[in-house]
Amino acid sequence: MTTGSLTVPRRTRFRLPRRQVPVLATLALLLVMYGIGVSQYTAFSNVQVIFNVFIDNGFLLVVAVGMTFVILTGGIDLSVGSVVAMTAMVSADLLQKGLPAALVLVIALLIGPTLGLLMGCAIHFFDIQPFIVTLAGMFFARGMCTFISGSSIPITDGFWTRMSQERIGDPRGNFVSISVLIAFAVVLVAAYVLAYTRLGRNVYAIGGNPQSALLMGLPLGRTRIAVYTISGLCSAIGGILLSFYTLSGAPLIAVGMELDVIAAVVIGGTVLTGGSGYVFGTVLGVLVLGVIQTLITFDGSLNSWWTKIVIGGLLFAFILLQRLIGIRYK
Amino acid sequence: MNDTMGRYRTMIGHRLFWPIAVLVVMLAANTIYRPGFLSIELKDGHLYGSPIDILRLSAPLILVALGMTLVISTGGIDLSVGSVCAISGAMACMYISKQPDQNSLTVVLTALAMALGVALVLGVWNGVLVAVIGIQPIIATLILMVAGRGLAQLITQGQIITINSGPFRGIGLGHLLTLPLAIFIALAAALLVAAFTRRTALGMIIESVGGNAEASRLAGIRSGRVIFLAYVVSAVCAAIAGFMMTANVSSADGNAVGLWVELDAILAVVIGGTSLAGGRFFLSGTILGALIIQTLTTTVYAMNISPQTSLLFKAVVVIAVCLIQAPAFRAKFSRRRRSAPPPRPVADKPKEQVPA
Amino acid sequence: MTDSRPVLTMTGISKSFPGVRALHDVNFRLFPGEVHALMGENGAGKSTLIKVLTGVYDTDEGAITLHGEPVSFTGPMQATAAGVSTVYQEVNLCTNLSVAENIFIGREPRLLGAVRWGEVRRRARALLARLDLDLDVSAPLGSYSLAIQQMVAIARAIDIQARVLILDEPTSSLDAGEVAQLFRIMRQLRDEGIAILFVTHFLDQVYEIADRITVLRNGGLVGEYPTAELPQLSLVEKMIGKELDVLEGIEEHSRRDLAELEEGTPLVAVSNLGRAGAVAPFSLTIHAGEVVGLAGLLGSGRTEVARLFFGADRADGGQVAIDGTSSSLRTPAQAIDQGVGFCSENRRAEGIVPELSVRENIILAMQAARGWLRPIPRRRQDELVDKYVKALNIRPADPEVPVRNLSGGNQQKVLLARWLITEPRLLILDEPTRGIDIGAKTEIQRLVTQLSDGGMAVLFISAELEEVLRLSHKVAVMRDRQMVAQLANDEGLDAERIMQTIASGSHREEVDR
């Protein structure tokens, strides 16, 4: 190998690639959990169980993809849960007022990215911490929800009900909803953007070392603003999917969802300080959360609060793992 | 010497000027909207009125924000306070509900001691993650923020635990010297934290660690211990706030107690003039910040707007405060004003003594 | 080898900042196919010159030409595009990205907006092969050593058809083997006709690689010399300058005899204390009442020695004895407990806490030693602070002013006061007089003399040999991260001899022990 005039010492040649360790750990965890499920409950081996995990968590997946962009730059977006709720509320409200479905879709999909753009600008131009800016965004969006209506608004629109009830499946009766397909499309687009476009590569570079990125001539500000806009867009799509799923807009829906989303991203192997992680990992992270919920549902004796405790425990384990293998750029 | 004291006072006054102004404006707006807003009346030996309500309701937030002030001053943040509120409240209520005599003072005191013990452990957990293992504060406390809600529900078994204990209810609704007991508890905590930090050297050491960690280390400060302590104090403050929140309604709901209080607390600290980057902290400012937030909530409520909508106003306040604090934003303004006030008292001082 | 026409010229460059004249009428030229060392002590104007060249700063006066054409860059990006690339001391790449990506990010070959990874890797391999480097281009950069990262940075720099390559202290964190690799690549690039501007503090490296040397001092040009015609001693003299005639009116105190001072058990004796990548193991003793000067050029390891003495960095090995009993200095807190104080050269980052008041900054170390539960009573604080504000003439004399509002010299005095009130037995002063006005400087020098007369041991670091000579009983000389000599400060020792020692690294006439 090293016949050149120079031997280059490198630590990782014969070891597991360090950056993939968290993702592989998540994959292993997922397989183990699935194995436990299958061995304990016969019904668990039904393919529809997996499909249901996707159906129940499609909107979460989309939002988590947006969060992955933000966290990869080393930022954080606390507003996602509220933006999801706001999008659903706005859609429900406008539909109730009789606007055509297509127009409602466009409006609903514009609100999230606009808020994200504004937050990104505040973060970049005024140098305020993302935590605080997106906290304000969270307050704002949640406040808008109740401003629109204090109670839940049902959706009866034909397009929405069709999207909600359409089943795409195989002859044996297993099916997924359209939302799942949309979520997968978002995942694929995001994975492509991160891996193959300059925007995506700049996201990684900025997360790795913002000063270096600036010195290398990369557009720091534009990229930062872009990721919050992308996160806003993903939250908006997530909100639409949620409104397909519940066929309503409720002011207090998706409260605390930002925590689930951040947890899914971290469990999926993305490092919270930025610069390392994959959309694929985020998919796994969302699946882990989904399978935990399913397992706890299957096991009648365990209660729903175990979900949170287990998620917290996993979060701890993965953060510790990231520290141990020394992924700490900056 | 008098001159320097005067200057010191004006500086303090300046720091609290905006928070006080905001509070006064809000109170004035309320009074205009509802002329009886500021009136206080004595009924059954207790004082009643909107100002008293605001004070009473802001007590838990003041408590949480006091601990948060110390944590933020070290350059950290504690997201887990809401969960700690829920756990300690649940712990206390659970214990009391299992006892035959819920009105016994010893039962209540035992419950409080147990819950405080648990809070201490949680504070130690956060402290170890941040100060010993060296995980970023925002991430380290996120763990407990997520898992803590589950733990609280685990304690209550997902139920809303209702208790019927006079002494416990007293923490939230009792009265002392015609005023709600909660006000005294918050005041006592504030005085205690103030004494704890300002009568000892702790406050200065915390500010030093938050202001320049490396310089502090080279001055011989064992910053790990200080940071650790801040998280423990924060958890204990949150626990007491948790007692109040549960005592107010005589029940513990693992999901609802202390929901979003971490955000309100951070907001109160920032409004009070303590920088999120760490360094100088202002307990009086934090208390004012908490009062502003509670007044805002009460105002919105009084104006018959849904309480959730108050979040809209909060968003505006957060952004306004942060913009005022942001150096990038300030620079634009101070550039225009820079010429007038001399930021160099050094050169001016000798000149003062020379008669013109 | 050297083309007759320079690729780059800078003529009559002047640059001032408010209150400082950073560059004054400096000329500089760079020929294709040469390695040109830019030398100078701290504040000589090296980095300002580079920043003017790359467009970070505007020039006040003077002209720059590239390939004979006048140019004026608006920033590093534009300079890079024109073929003037810079590689900084700190590797400015993203360690989380792959080697190939670090070379090409921002200008990846694309097809319809999609990065062509295969092409990126192929080109990266080709480029690295040109530098004779065999790396896995898809491995993350962080998995390679700093030296390799530095070379990848060079690869990135030269891919943009660089004709001029500026290497700003690239070797400061490399070990000998890594430096050799870097030099091999530098020679190769030089042979390809690239002009290399090389900034370093290591004399040996200059003589190993540089064809010519330009020396700056205090913002002015000292001269440009072919390396072969400039002996090391002359270089050191030119860098430091012979300001032997500036003896200000400090009364020459009757210098106690070194042998007499060094009788009995030393206050602190370290042996084989060292830290990889910072300073080679050294041994040194300091007695009560003794001033030990540390002389050496910038980057020679002066500060690193001081930091080991204070436990600011942890030593890899070696022994420490205090008062003759075995001890350790592993953390600053531990060192302070043993009676050691340390004024860092980096006031801003490692000294002051800017938000706190003068009073709080002064009592900080004393308070830390007492623990937070035992606050220093306010009256005692005021007494101590007043005393030192007066004694050191700190302006403004208001102890409640935030320390960030003070001038550099006054901040330095605040730091001195911080340590003096702890009544240390050994005080380490790292460049205490740098960047402060002459009056404050004299005051601080006088203070050092007084302290040592009072029995305090002082480890005194300064870039100014005069100052070191005037104050020290013994001078330890640093060169290229090694303590090369310890000289008794008797009649025979003068700046000339210290410079010789720095230049040659000889161990002649070493003090026993």
C-alpha cells in the first residue's frame, strides 16, 4: 500500500469508520428491538406493523429531516412543533372558510419557510443564539394557533379526506398512506441535497468549522439562513401531513414535538455540535422512536411514559457514545 | 467616594430601567383598561387584588428563574427545570396521598424532604454531565428534560394525583400576615440565593467563570465545582417551585406541571439583564423579569384573550429584548450616539479637578 | 533557479491603525521559484504585511504588483483567485469533511448542479500525487495528523493555479519528522516555479529552507538578505535590534552574587519537566529572592516553560521539588496553593475577566485560594485594592470600574496586583511589559527588583534582552523549544552573548546544576 516515498500514518485504516459508528449502533439497536418484538409477540412479525410505524410517524420523519439540516450546521430549531401545529391550524381554518384546497396548500406551505427565513436572518445578521430566536418563533407560532382558534377545527375537504384515506398496498392487504410516500420523497430529496449539492456540502463544512468555512470562501450567512428556511419548509410539510393524519387542526397538537425530533436526530447519529450525520441516520432514529412506541403498545403492562424515559436514556447513551468515540469537531 | 457610589447606583438604575419601565407601562395599561386593577382590599384578614395575584402566581417562576440565573451566569443553561418541577411535585403528592393522615405536618414535611432529596440527585446528575463529563449544557439538560417528564408520570402512574392536605395546600394558597405564603417563600428564596452569592464570594466566582473561564482557571478557581453547584441549586429551586405549582391545584399531573417553565425562566433571566453568554448576573433583574412575564399573562387573561395567545406577546418581548442585547444590533445605534457620552472616564478624571 | 523578474513586489507600504504605525515604508519582493523567509519579532509587522498583501487591510501608502501589473485585492478570496494563496498557522479546513472535499469545496466539478464525486476524488488524487502524497482521499481529514492536514491545505491552495504561496507559521505545531515532510513539498513546489513566502520563528528552519530573508522590526524594513550571506547571529541582532543605549534611569541595584543566592535548598527545582509539542524536557532551579530571566525569540518555548511551572498545562513527565520536598504542579489551583503566581502574556484571553471590576479582578486569585465560603471582608478588600491601586499607580483609581475600560498597561498592573496580594513565593511574569507605555514599564521593572530584594523569587520572561539582563540573576536561554543554556548574569554577560547563544544554541558556560 505505502510504496510511495512517504508513509502516511493514519489511525483509522483498519477500524470501523468512526463517523458511521453512531448510525451503525442505531441500526443495531433497531434490529434488536425488532427482534425482541417479533420473538415476544407473534403479531409483531406482520409487515403492516412496520408500515404502521411509518404511517404514524411520517410527519415526524419529515420534520426530523429539516432538523437534521439545522443541527448539521451546529444550530437548533425549537420552533418545529409549533410550526407544525400552526400549519395544520391555518389549513383547517382556511378550508373551513371555503378556500380551494390547492390555494390552502400553497399558503400553508409558505408560512413555515417564511418564519424560518426570518429566524435565520435574525440569527445571522444580529448574531443572536439560535436557541433564543427559535424559542421566540416557537412562542409566536403557538400563539398564532390559539389566535386562529381556541379549539380544534375539523377538516372535511374532499382532497384532504382522500389523502387521508387513500391506501397504497399490496394484494395481501398491507398498505401505507400517501403521507408515507411524501415523507420518503422528502427524505430522498434531502439526502440528495446533502450529498450532492454545494448547499449540502456547505452545511457540513459550516457545522465542522464555521471560521474555516468562511476562510475557504463558503457562503456562511446564506447557508445558515437556508437551513432554517428548509427546516421551516419541512415543518410546514409535516404540518400538512399531520392534518392529513388527524383531519383536523388543533391548537395544542404537537406540543413538545421538538424534543422528539431532536432526540430522533441525535439517536440517528447526528452530532449536536454539527458537522457529522446523515439523513439516513435520522430515518433510523425516527424508526427507533416509532418501534419503542409500538413495543410499548404491544406490551399492555408497560405504560406510555416509559417511551419518554427510554428516549431520554437512549439520548444519554448516544451522546455518551459520541463523546467516547471522540466526534467533537470545533 | 460618594461620587463613585453615585455612579454605581446610576449604573444599576440604568440596568433595571427598561424592565421597570415595561412593568410600569403594563400596569398602567391594565389600569386604564380596568380602573380597579391596582386596588387591593382586605377580606377575612387576607389581602386580595390583581397585584397580589400577580405576585402570588409569579412565585414559582421567580424560584425557577433564580436557579436559572446562576446557571446562565456560568455560561450554561438548564432545560430540565420543568421536568424537575413535575418530578418533585409528583413525588410529594404521591407520598402524601399514600398516608392515612394527609393533614399531618410531619407527613407533609417528610414528603417535601423526600422530593427535595430527589431534586438534589437530579441536580447532581446535570452537574456531573456538564462539569465532570463536559457535555454541552444545552444537550446535557435536554436528556433530563425528555426523560424527566416520563419519570414524573412513572411516579404518578400516569394518573393525576389529587390530595387533600391542608399544610401542603398552604404552600401555594396559604396566607401569612395577610399576604399569600408563596410570596414569602419566593422572597425568602431570593434573599437566600442573594445572601448565598453576594455575602459569600460565590457570586463573584460564578461571574468570573462565566465571564472568562480560562482566566478564572489560571486564577486558581476550580470552575468545575462552581458549575456543578449552580446546577444543583437550580434543581432545588425548581423543586420548591414544583411544590408550589402542585399545591396551587392540590394535584400533581406529571405532564402539565412546569410545562414550558424553563422557557419562561430563561426569558425572565434575559429580560433581567443577565447575558445568555454568561458573566454578570442580576437577581433583582430576574425577579423583575418574572413579574413582567406574569403581568403579561395576567393582562392577556384580563383582556379576555386566550392565555395561549399570550405566547404571541412573549415572542415579541423575547425578540425585542434579544435585539436590544445583541451587540450587532446595538452597534448600529451606539454608532450614532457614541460621540456624546465619553466611555473613557480615565482621561476625564484629572481634568475635573482643574478649574476651567 | 531564481528568475530575474519578481513575481510580486510591494513598494513603500505604510499602514497605520489608530495610535499605532504598523508598517512604515516597507519594501518586499518575491521571485518565482524561491522560498523567502519573513522574519521579525512580535509587533514587527509580519502579519500586517501579509494582511495588506492578501487584501484583508487596505494600504495607506505604497503599491503592490503581481506579474508586473499593479494589483489591489479587496480580500483573501480575490487574492486567491489571482493566484496568491495563504495557508495559515491554524489549519483552516474542516476536519469532518473528506480530504478530497477539503481540497475542492466551493469549486467542486459539477454536472447539472450535482457534485461529481468521482471526478473530485480523481482530481484530488492527482493533485496529491503531484505533492508525492499517498492518502485515502475519501477519509475524513481529521483522521490524519496536523502535518498532513497542513499539506492538504497547501494542496487546496496550489490547486487554484497559485503562483504565490504564503505559509504563515505552518510549522509551529509540527514535530521534526512532520517538518521534514512539509519542507520536501515546499522544495518541490519551489522547483516548479512557485514563489513561497514563509513565516516562521524557528531559526534552523529558515536556514534549512529559505533562499532569502527579509527582516522587519517595529514596522520598518531592516533589510533583505540572501540566506547564505546572513549569519545566524546577525539575523538575531537584526530582529531584536541593538537598543543597548536605552538604559532608562533605573538605579542599578547592587546585584547579589548568584552563588550566594543559590546557597541552600532551592525554592522550586524542576527536573526533566517537558511536554510533547510544547517544550523539550528541561531542568531549572529557582531560589528565594532570585530573578531568573527567560530569553529567547518568540515561539522558542518561553511561555510554555512558564505554563508548566504554573500547572496551566500538564507536564508529560519530570519531577518538581518545592523547598526540597517532592511535589507536583498539575493544576493552577495546586500551584497557587504552593505559593506560585502567574501573569499570562495573553492579558485578554487568560488574564482579565473583562466584565468584573478592578477590585474584583484584583482579589480574584486570593479569593479563589480562600474558597468561596470565606469571602474577604469588604473592608480588607478595599484596603488591599487601594494599597495596590496606589502602589502600582493604576488609572483610573476607581476600583469599581469594569476592568475592560482600562488601558492595556493598567490591565497589566491589575493582574500584577492580583498576584501580589496573594503574596506568592514565586511569581511568573510572562511579558509583563509588552505593549505598555514606557512609564508603566519602568514602574514594573522597579517593582520586580523590589520584590526580589524582599525575598520573592521571580521567573521573568521578556522579548527584550536588555530588560532581562537588567533584572535577572540568571538567564535561561530558549531556542526552538529547548532550554539551551543557563547563564549567570555577571559582568561577562551581555546582550551580545545571549544573542550568540540564541543563534548558535551552544551550551557554553552553563551554570552548574
